[in-house]
Amino acid sequence: MPTSRLTSLALAGALLAAAPVHAEDKKDDSIIPGDFSATVTLTSDYTFRGISQTDSGPAIQGAIDYDYTFNPAIGLYAGVFGSNVDFDDGDEANLELDLYAGLKGEISGFIWQAGVIHYAYPGAEVGDVHYNFTELAAKLGYDFDFVLLTGGVNYSWDYFFETGDSLYVSADASVPLKFLPYDIALGLHAGHQSIEDNARFGAPDYYDWSVGISGKVQGFVLAVTYVDTDIKKSECFPGSGLTKTCEGRAVFSISRSF
């Protein structure tokens, strides 16, 4: 599940892109209009909305993105994201593959984005219950130069493991530390996840938050982020081997885009 894409945040989450490039600023001589990019990430833990998706273990992730801007006000994006996962489910799920697409743009200084994300876990199911789910996602942000503020909403009519309606509301702040080298920036995040069938999901509705710092060295983006939730250990997937996956942790990552 891409979090943000800086993670996901990170990619993902995650979904708010940078302000679009004016079409006249770039000469496009490719057969397909628009821009393609690829990102490879190695992270000490893949967390999605505060919860580890790799049983507190490392992950290697990749993404391919397409971006086409009609004009500053509107453009389209699409992409695919992949990561290893571990849900302590007897190896039912070991791969996550996400497909996403939508529209984005900038109007009067406001950066907006609206799209759909499909989260797939090939071959993973328990009985006749599937892991796959789809979300509608929207974000709105404004860059004050000294800070980029964004708010987002994600909705699914049948969340992970067929747990019914879900709603995730989030807020993010990215603060560039321009007095430091290496494009160092501070990132802050807070969100709330509600799920219709908490018993099937294995955890109650919860808040998550994170604070991190990132920088760019020789084309590589290095980041360290502290991630946490308000889920008690006794309420974090009780009866499974995942009771520590809701706890606070420091996550280290290195990524490179091409």
C-alpha cells in the first residue's frame, strides 16, 4: 500500500505531485507525449498509514510513473508500484502491486490531485476472502515557499481483506531547510483511518503520525522517519505474529529516480 511516496509520502503515497511543468518549458521529441520516470527504493521497513507491511522487516520497492501536463491547470498521471510484503499469513501474500491514475494540476497557487488506486496482492486470499481493494483519492495543497501544506482524503467501499467502507483523512507539511545543503527537508504527517469491520481487519480505528528528514546526495534521496500509531499492542492484530507492527519505529530509506 503506497504511503506516501516520501513514502509512499513515497511515493504514496504518496499522491500529490510537484507543480506541473509548463508545456512550453520543455521540448518533447518523444513518440508518446509526456514524461516517464522510474524509482527504486530500499527501506528498513515498509509502513503504510503507520503499520508495518513487512512484519518490521526490510523491503525493496520499485515504481514506474507517467506524467502528461496539458497546461498548468490540468494534467494526467499514471503509474505502478511494487513491494515485498509479509503479513504473517503463511506466505499467502508476499507481493503488493499497485496501479494508480488520475488528474492533477495547479490553479491560483493551489496544487490539486484526484485519482484512483488499486492495491493488488497476487494469489493472496484466505478461504474466499481476497486482500485486493480499490480507493478513490484526492489531495489539495498550497506551497507557501517556506512550507508546502497538503490535505488528503482516501475512500474505499471495500477495504483490505473485505472489511467494508473505509476513510483515511490526512494532513502533511514539507519544510525545505534552505539554509542547509543537499536539499534537506523536514516532513510532518498526521492521519486518521476508520474501517467498517474492525474485527475482521484486526485493529480499531486509529490515528497515525510521522516526522522525518530527507536529503539528496549524488542523486540518491536519503530519509529517516519516525512512524507511530495510537493502537495499543493488545489491539494490534491479536492472536497473530503482528502485534508489534503498530508500534513506533524509525524507518531508514534510500531511493534513486531515473
